[in-house]
Amino acid sequence: MLEMKKLTALMLFLVILQPILAGCFGDELEEDLPIEISIFENFKAFDSGLDDQRNFTSIDLAVNSSTNLSWAVFGNEEGGNCCEHYLAATKEGLILNFGGEYPTWSVDRGHTWDEYLPSVFSQFGCLEPKPTVPGQEGLGEGSIVQATNGDIISMGWFPYPSASGADQFYAFFYDSQSEEWSWCFNRTPEPFYDRSWQVEVIGPITGGIYGSGPWASLVISNFWHQVQNVGGQISTDGLNYDYFPFPDRDADLEVTQVNLNASDLGVEWDYTKPHKEMRAFPVPSGGLYFPNYFVNGDDAFLDTNLDWYKAETMGGNSLPSEYCAFDSSGALHCVVRESMVLKHQLSWDGGESWLNQTYNISEMASDIEEWEFHSNGEHDLFVLNVRYQSSDGPDVDVAWHVRDFSKSLVPDQLTYLGLGDLDSTSGAGNDIRFDFASMGILPDGGSFIAYMDSSDPDPLFGVELMMPDEYGPMP
């Protein structure tokens, strides 16, 4: 019964999809035109032998056909917690997850997993650690991303680590030269921090009282960033963080023009994108850009001296969305949400002109719960992940693949992740929680994406196993 209902929903969705993705389908097929071959004919399995492999329904949007494709599925044992995963990839092919208490990673597409458990004593001049209260283990959560020089920066938040109940923060840092992890206990003045968002500020940094280094790591609080403007934490060594103020949203700052025109970036630029909720992205020429930061819609810019400015492109423009990022092709991707419509915008000239692709799901959904995107310039691949509340109740997780985005922004593949049979709500106090979307793309072109359904009480994530034959294998 469930399979029949799902098939009916798929057929209805394909009918609805034609106006959503204008240009995907022709008005009529002439009799003398050759029959198009489905993209799935050129797919093959790039991995196998994992413990939990599941078939997800996928649709070739060009020829209106569907098939089942195999994905490997993982739970909070591989780094998540009750309510989310915080996923990222590295240029070396690691799957990173800091959804739970400590950073976890897999070097082999999920066949084996490691985690960084800090030793009892700090060896790096940091404050001594405070132990977790017995019975409160496993309640940490964090953020993680690879810097463009190969280092890995991450920060963990422990809400109940001591008898006083004070929040505590642990920086976890991977040095790509020494190939070693280290950690540091940090205290901050705010009484409540919540899940962190984290991003690299492109250097070299000469930050005065904040120090100097090849980059800076900026961490903001999900709670404080959304509710009021109290700043964040910054580090130039990946271990020692200091309070870092943000400008008021109505501040009158000096305006600077930022060169966002990039080309021939290294492959590392496919892996430095932060989670979209950071609402900022690293700039190849140096610094960090915050689109639509000010209340009037103006952008903000943090330069390599760690000074704040109002920002505009070299042509005097603002960016169209808070959610933007570069990839190694030099493409600047932005995604705008307006009610039930998500619009993917791409600029090849530093934000002066844009190509657009619209995803209107109002006919099949009553709300967009969560969403995230990633792009990979090396594979010319853009992936949009959306968790929406369907018109008949349950939340549905989907992912659109746009291959060869340099030629067309029209998606070629739609995948349903999981069963799509569970209604969840983000935020503390809810019984069934899926707090935010999270995803990444591996160097072999395979996506890994968080989702949730009734097969597990906590959120899961899947790793794509079947892809076009020109992808992979991993280096």
C-alpha cells in the first residue's frame, strides 16, 4: 500500500514538475526525433559492501522515467545526535560529521569511522578541561569545515558540562602539515550559545589583537545570531578563540568594493563552503562576505585585517541572497527563498549579472521545512536538498542534481531520500526533531545528505553509491 501510494505521488509530482522546471520538457515529441536515453543507463555502482544500503527512488527529469538507486545510510553512531547531523567533505575525500559530541570522519565513504577524543590534559597552553557531568554525556554539538590550505577547523558546544551548568566550548583543530588533531577549552561571556556555524576568513590575516595567520576561523551562535546581534568568536590558530564583535545592523560604515570575480580556483574551493546558516562565504581575494547583512539590504565585508565595512561588488551591486558560495570553477552560487519558491542564481562575473533557475514546489508542499545546497566545480555539479512538508502531512526529503551547470541550470535528476513518512519540527521541546539540513559532495562526485524517516528515531544521512560512469573513483 505504501509503495502504491508513493508511486501515485511520484506520477502526480511529474505532472506538476513540468511548469516548475520550464525548459526541461518539450511541448511535443516529433515522430522522427530519436528516443532519448535515460541518464540512468550510464550510471554504475561506485561503492558496495556497506552494512546498510537502501534504494531511493530517483527520476530522470528529461525523459520522465524513474528507477531505484542505492545509497548507504548512517545514523548518529557516525557523529550525529538526536536532532541533526553537521556534515562536510574534504578535498582528500573525508566525510566529516560534527553533529554530536566530537568530530567524526570516514576516509573510505563510510566503511570505517574514526572520532577525535581529546586526551585528559591539554598540551597546547589552553585552559584545563572541565569534565562532562555524569549522565550528560553525548549532549554536545558542533560545526566543522576544511580551510583552503587543508586544515580542518571545528568548534564544539557542551551545554551541560559542569555542576554550574555553564556552557563550555572546545576547539578541535586538524593541522594538515603535521597531520595531527589538537584541542583547546575556551570560555565565552555569553550564557547561552547553541549550535555553532563556522567559516574560514581567507588570509593572510593581520588581525592586530586577534593575531595573525594564514586564515581566521569565525564561529557564530545560532541562537544569538538570529535573536540579537552580540557577535561571535574568532581564532587565528584554530585553538584559542576570542570574543569578536559584529557591527550593528543599521551601522553607517565606510563602503568598500569587493572583487568577487574569480576563475581557475583550486579544488579546495569545492570544500570551504560553510553551512548556509553562517550567512557568509569566503572571498578568494581575501576576507569574508556577508550578503544582505544590514537592515536596508546592504552587504557587509570583513577584510584580512579583521575590520568591518559595508560592501558592494566592483559594479556597485549587492548580492541577491544571504546564502551564497564559490566553487572551484569560479562560479558564485546564490539561492533565494521566497515562500514556496527557491531560486538558484549563478554569476560568472562576480555578482554583476545572473543566470536563474526556479524551483516552485507550492503545488505539492504546504511548507519548506529545511534546505541546503552545495556545488562542485570540478564535476560541474550543483545539488539542492529540500525537506518540505507535503500537502498531505508528512515531511519529504528530496535532492535535485544539476549536472553541467556551466551549460544549463536545469536539473536533470530528482531523488527522494528515505520513506517520506514522518512529520518533524525543528527546535527544542518537539518530540520528533530534524533541526537543519546538512550535506556535502565528495571528490568523486557523490553526494551525502541528511534526512529523516520512520525507520530511525533520529535523523540519518545517506551517501550516494550509484553515479554517472564518468565520476570517481575517489583519489
